[in-house]
Amino acid sequence: MDAEKAPVVREDSDTNLDKTYTGPKEDKPHEAAGTNKDDVCSFEPPTLQKVESRFILESLDAVPPEANILDHDVTLLHKANHSDPFSVIGWHYFNSRSGEPGTYIVIRTWMKDARDMKIRCVDGTSCVLAKENESVWMHKRCEWLFQMAFRLTSKATGLAPTAEELKGFQGPLYELLLRYEGDATDKEWVVRDAFNFGVLLPQFDLQHFQSGSCWHVDNLMGSHMMTYSGCKGVRFAVWAPNAVFVSVVGDWNAWDGRAHPMRKRHEYGVWELFVPHIGAGQKYGYRIHSRAGQDFVKIDPYAQQFEVPPAHASIISACDDAYKPSGDRFQWTDSEWMRKREELGRSGQMRRQPMSIYEVHLPSWMRGDDNRHLSYREIADRLVSHVKNLNFTHVEFLPLAQHPFEGSWGYQVTGQYAPYSRLGSGDDLKYLINKLHEQNIGVFIDFVPAHFCKDAWGLVHFDGEPCYEYADPREGEHKGWGTMVFNFRRNEVRSFLLGAAYHWLRRYHVDGLRIDAVSSMLYKNYCRKPGEWIPNEKGGDANFQAISLLQELNWVVHREWPGVFTMAEESTSWAGVTDLEKGLGFDAKWDLGWMNDTLAYLCTPTPNRSSKHSKLTFRGLYMGNERWVLPLSHDEVVSGN
């Protein structure tokens, strides 16, 4: 951001704190060293393994009253604000009052626009229906809600199963045969029920997320295509800890918030759902019912693809390599570049390599006919040729994460995990970076963890209350920029921000991160008047949580990706920005003072320059204090300086 907005550092600022970061504490869940580079999901969804059926479901003639849910529950489902939909939908045991001993279950399905419905067990699973798994009709209680009651018996004995037989029983796996209202073809569709799948997200991954250091959070949260228990579909997960009700809405259910309510993992504030029979390219969002009684639709903060602005819906991405078979993933051909980068990093030689960086705002760098935006693939050869002709060693892309307003140059982000959709898909961006690497050109990107824009459909008040931002506006708002400040104190937000940085390095083979607006993160009084900021617990102006976030980022990056280069856009006299042991741990700091002084000297008429030589020599007083990048940045270029 603009260097002119940097605060004056007071003598009592906490700028020389010994805040050594030595890695995650032993009592804090953390992932195994050496795993962050792997763009492969460690979680394997359950497969459908054919087994000999052990139980028989005998349908009852009718659903007894004791197997019904309350009318109040039905009303809440229809209003899309039931706080625990999985407690009433799906399969459940019930106590029969018929006087006949046995084990009884009821199966309830919630299906938008279904006219009638039959049910049968999935072949090769632990349960079958009586009469050789012949499908039976479900009773329609009301619109969308179908149900049927069954007696569960042991196939071996014909009696109610014993406790020993029921060990490990996870319920019947079933499929539905249904016809829809208004379908003139009268076709019978065979579908799986979204509410027939168990708990989706592994507890240990959620513990990592809640600890603030979930390296592979991009594989945990958001939308991911997968095959779950033999059914292709998409798993959704979103963090909304204060929400009363969350449903996933999209093209497949006409954005109807009643259709796909999600399960809440209460101890983590995460909502999850597996939706069968949908896939890549479909738009979606989350409909949230807040504690204040408001209903609204939000984007997926972890979405890996979005609509082209000004549209803003999240899109199920086809470029999610972590969940693809190896042969279907993007095929990188930059192994030699990556090998050399790691070798230089491990030997400590990376910082000694000559480096000349070409800064690029891709959406405006070159246009096609009629001012058309060129795609990542169309830009690739043009950019490679230009950079090689000018003998630059690296390019640095202004932020490529999804942003709604191109005039912000990408510095007001809404989608930290998605490349800017106006220029193409994730695979298109991989193609561009791969081309640059093939020609021995490194790739840096600007990363913006300091703040985010206020668009109502974005992260602000995500679940109706401050969630990603600090609650107090004295901490949570940049009034000068019209943006919100990330809550660096909250562990789930830290996982979100750190995971986004790792995502760009892992998924896109990025060679370095230039962290934007570091000064605004370090100082609690950044661009704030007296009374507009809250001192830290020691009474000073340093943001301890932001400091530890930056230290952890650099610590993990340098250990998991040797050779990756990190830079800070930091414009104050904060000490130790590039101190790898006791400072923030960056490889280099942007020397904005050099830029301003050099430009001022060059703009001075030649006869008067003898009195301005100090503009060139002044940096000699501090050049040994840090390691520097000497920039002529986008701020100066765009303002004509």
C-alpha cells in the first residue's frame, strides 16, 4: 500500500521486542514436518467396499406416531433455520410402542420438489430390505419430507440384533427412487441422500484448524469434488461459529436455502455437508441464519474459483489437484527449476543470487483487440519474451487472489484461495507460471493478509457477527482504506491466512511472497488518531498477534519450502524485519526510503543536484541494518513519479 501512509515511529514503540519464534509448541497440534509441499489430500474419503449383508430391514405398514418428528421441527426445516437438521433427517432409532420386541429405525428424507419416492439399500452394504432388497414406498408427511419405519433384524438369526452384532454398525446406506413435481416425462431418478452420510471432516484436521496452524486447510475447508461411499459429489465445509443455521445453496437447488441444511461440528464452529451428484462449474454460496434472526448469502472464503466480477458467486473448481488422481492433475514440467530452487535454499545461496524483478499488474499489462482482457495462457508467451528481452530474473505479480474491484490492483481481496477469475482458471495460471519456470524466470506474488474489503457478500460479519475481523472498530477497521482488519488473535483466522500463503506456494509453485502493508499489521495505531486505537497488554502500540503470525509464516515457509523468498513492504524503522532468529524472519525488506530519495534526486535539475547528494548517500546509514530490495514500485509508476 501507499508508503506515504506510514506512521511516525515514537521512541516508546515496541519495535525492538525479542519475540523469537521457534516453531509450534509441543502441546499445540501441528502437522508433520516436510508435508507442506505435498499438494495431495491426506484424508481418504470412505470407499464403498462390498460386504455380505448382516441385517434385514422390514418395512412397517405405517409410520407410528412415536417415529414422527414434531410439527415445530418441520416448520423450522421449511423456514430454513433449524439449528440441528441432522437430528431429525436421515436414519434414527426409535422406541416402538407396539409391544413387539425388536430394534426399530425410521428413515426421513428431505427432498426438494419430490412428488413420490421409494427407497432401497445400496447393493453390497450391511443392510438389505426384505424380499431381496425390493424397494418400498416412502410415506409423504408433507412437502419435501418423506419417511418410512423399519424393523431391523439379524440376517443370521431372524431376531433383533444383539449389542455385539450392532458394534460398528453405522446405519443403512440407501438410495432413493423418486419422481419430481412438474416432470412431464414421469422419469424415475435414482439418487443418494445428502443426509445419509456420516460425519465428514476428520477430528484431528479440525483440531489443527482450531489451533491456528492448519497447513492444509485448503484441503479441509471449502468445496471439493470426491467420491464418498461410492457416490460422486461435492463436500462443503465452512466456518461460521455464531450461525444458528447454515445451508449450501447453488445452481443445483435453485439457491433455495431449505434444500441442503448443513451439519454443525459444534466444538469447532464448522458446518459440513456432502451433496451427491453435483460437480465442477456449478455456482454456490452459503445461506446463513444469524443469532439476530437475519438471513443472507455469503461466498465461500475457501473457494478456489469465483464468477467474473462484478458477479461474485463461488464456483466448484475443476482445478483442485489435491483430490484428483495423479494422471488428472495439472502436469508441471518445471522439476529442474524447483530442484535448483530447493538446492539453493538448503545451501543458503538463494539470497546471494542476482535478482532483478519485473513488477506486473496482469489485468492491465497487455490487452487484446477491443481492449479485451487476455487470459493467463494468452499472456504466457508474450510475458516470457518481454521479461527475457529485458533480462529480468523474476516477475512479481500484483495480487492475483480474487478481488471485486480491478481499480484496487488486487489489494482489496475477497477470495484468498482463488486466482483472479477474469483471466482464467487455476490451471490457466499454473500454465503461465510453468512457462516462466521453463525459461528460468522466478515468480513472486503480492499477498495481502492485513485487511479485506467490506462487500456485504464477503467476509465482513460473515455469520452475522464479527468473525474474520476484530469486533472493536478501533482494531477491526481501516477507515482510511475503507477495509476491515483481520483478527490476528483468533486461531481460525490465523489458519485461514497462513493456509492461503501455503496454498499459493504449494498449488501454484510460486517462488516468493511479497507481504503487503506489513506496517499496518505491526502497529495498532497505524493511521489512527489518539483514542482510535487500543494499546496492547503492555501499553504499547505493537500488535503482538500480527508479529507472531508473520514470524510463523516465515518460519514455516523457510523450513517447508527451502529457496522460497519472502519480502516485507514495511516503511518504518521497525527493527529486525529480516532477522531470521529474533525478528520477523523475512528474507528482505522493501527500501521505500531509497525509492523516494532516488526519485527526488533524479527529479532535481542538474545544476542543483550538488546540494542533494545526501539523497543518495543517506541510506548508507541504515543499509547494514536489514537486507533490502530496492523498488521502483507500482505506487510511484501509477502516480507518474
